[in-house]
Amino acid sequence: MGKGARTRATILAAAAETACLAGFDGLNLQPLADKVGMTKSGLYAHFGSKEALQIATLEYAAELFQARVVAPAKTEGAGLPRLAGVFGRWLEWPANAALPGNCPFFAGVVEFDDAAGPVRERLVRLFRDFRAVVEQLVASAVRHGHLGAGTDPAQFAHELLALRYAHHWAQGFMHDPAADARTRAAFARLVGGRA
Amino acid sequence: MGKGARTRATILAAAAETACLAGFDGLNLQPLADKVGMTKSGLYAHFGSKEALQIATLEYAAELFQARVVAPAKTEGAGLPRLAGVFGRWLEWPANAALPGNCPFFAGVVEFDDAAGPVRERLVRLFRDFRAVVEQLVASAVRHGHLGAGTDPAQFAHELLALRYAHHWAQGFMHDPAADARTRAAFARLVGGRA
């Protein structure tokens, strides 16, 4: 990795932390430059605008998510074990990527709810791509006979995402100490007690 | 209703609309005074602070929710019909209370996520109270034999709230045209196809 790429990676690691703690709207060039010990103009040379920095941070977080949540499935048994593994690691995200605070993608949902533009579009695509991954895992679990033959992968994926999204609410907003246990029980019910 | 109470109701109806469209943070005294044709000091005399206005608006929205979503259950058959009725009307809220835009309670979740204080506390209590209502409806459906004897009302209520919360995300953020159908299918699965 050249010096430019190293510097960029340092900035994005700091930016991802900021996004978890203060959202993407908190990604202002000056405070971030201070955090990584650069000048604002030096940081500006890498990203050019706050929006470009937000998108780069989203991409960086998506790569981390892929590496920490999705990729380990390769070493798990095909079908339901992989699906259960991904869901379990998703519950533990972003802490399992050494990120502080909350899921940056859910933070982005809130911030870009009404904000049409490239950041919102990128975030919607990230969710769609991940839902497609879940659908493939569900279809595989059906093929392996771990889930009923009548299982609709798209419907199943919607319900799985619902559980994770509700976990975010129950834990983050309601401070419900049972959020984890309820979510895992709901997952077990969703897969028919087979996970 | 005296003149003071009528004026207060007029202000709160306008404030609830604002909360649906722009969140509770959008409840500023001057624009709201303009909207209802009062002076800022006249409006101030009713609420005294933005925070007091936010709490009063939450209470007003909660009364509407009770009237439009929960109360009609009284005319429905006990057990599952009531549970299904409440869930269906919750999906149609806040449009079925003639409110524009999004659910004001979900808007509040976003805005008061990190904001400790009386508005957040009131909102958490509203969600807890409603979850308790759902738990009672589930327990009644179990007693009527509409749901399995082993159904845990608290777990069921968590999963029901998850579906509604995910609907908000799928429809409001993802603009998923299947959000309604997926949510209703998930509800049908949750109640074992008996609704």
C-alpha cells in the first residue's frame, strides 16, 4: 500500500468511527482532519467534499461488514449454519469490527431518510445487496433441506431484516435488556427451531 | 370546551401534523404560531417551552393513536380478531387519523435517540404501554384458543413490534412496493395462518 492509500485508509477508519458515534452528518472535514492529525486541505485533497467522504465511509464500512459478518460464512456448513452464522454476527456488528457505538448503516437510514442524493442511493443499494445475500443463504438452506420447501426467500429475508432492525430499536432506544434474547428466540422460531 | 381548550386543541392538531412531516424538532413556536394564526407570545402562554409543546404533542398523538388504532378493537371479536385489527390499523396509522407523512412516534425515536430528558422518557413509556396492550391482546388470543398455549405474550409482542418497525423502514426508506404485502404475510405466519 502506497503512502496515499495508507493515509486514505487512516482517514476512513477514523471516519467510520465518527459515523458510528455521530452519524454521517458528523463527518465534517475539519474535526476529522484534527482527529487524524492532518490539515483540512490535506484531507480535502483525498475526498474533495463532505458528500464524497460520506460515500467513501459507507463503502469502507460495507467492506468491514463484508469481512466481519458475511465472509466468515465460507468456513461454516452450507445452508442453515451459514444463515445462522451471518445473523449472529450481524447482531454483534459493529462491535465485532472494533467499531464504537451504533450500526453506521442504521444511522444513515435516519439521516438520509428524506435526503435524495448519491449517499442515500448508495445506502439503499447496500441494504438491497445484503438482502440478496440473505435470500441466497435462505435458498441454500432450503436446498439443503434445512428450511421447508415452501419457504419464500424474499419473504424470509424481509422477516430476518425486521428482526435485526427491531433489535436496533429495542436495544438502542428502548434499552431493553431482553433485546438480544428476544431476537435470538425470534430467529429460532423463524427457522422452525432448527438453528 | 372553553376557548382556551379549543385554542390548545387547534395548536396541537397543527403541531401533530408538523411532527409527522418535520419531526418534533420541527416544533418551533414561531412557525407554529404562524400556522395557526397566533402570536408567538400567545402560543408561548399555552406551552411555555418547546419541550413542553413536544410533550403535549406526543400526548395528543397518543390519544389519536388510542382512538384510531386501539379503541376500535372493542367492537371486534375477542382474541385474535382484535389483535389482527389493531395490527392492521397500526399499519395504516397515521394516515387513518388524517395525519400527513410518517408515524410521529418513529420520528421521535430517531430524534430523541441520544437525547436523555422528559420527551424521550415519555416516548419510551408510550411504546412500553402499547407493548403492554399488545401483550394483553396476545394473552387473550391464547385464552380463546386462537394462539398456541405455549405462546409467550412478551416474545410475541416483540416480534409484532419488529414487523411494524421494519414496515416503517421498508416503506419509508427502501420505498419497497412489497412492504405492505410482506408485513401482512409475516403477521399471518406469526399467528400461524389463523388471522
